[in-house]
Amino acid sequence: MLLANMSVARIVANAFPERALLRRHPPPDERKIGDLVQMAEDLVSSIGPVLRLCLFVLVFLQSDCAVFPAV
């Protein structure tokens, strides 16, 4: 999304150099990025086993090995 916004901004600035009103964001806060990365790593490590189990169940259900009793 950011790349798309930058591309459009470049086109607008080139097409209307005297009228283009473009917003410039400050660089990201490195501490906040580090906090976000740590939080994502913690989340992945805590739900990783659950995701692996879900994937196993989905693969099993799509395989020919899945046998269900007749109702």
C-alpha cells in the first residue's frame, strides 16, 4: 500500500508541480518497530503449536485417509 501511495504521489507531483499538496511522514520510530517485532514473535511462538495442529487437521480432512462413520 505504501508503494502504491508513493507511486501516485510521484505522478501527481510530476503532473501538477505547482499545485500538488503532498504529505510527508516522519521516519518510523525504531523503538516502536522493535516492540512490534517482539510482540509478533511472542504471538507466533504462543500460537505456533495451535496453527500446526490446525494445518494438520486440514490436510488430514482433505486426504483420502479421512474416514467418517455413516450417520
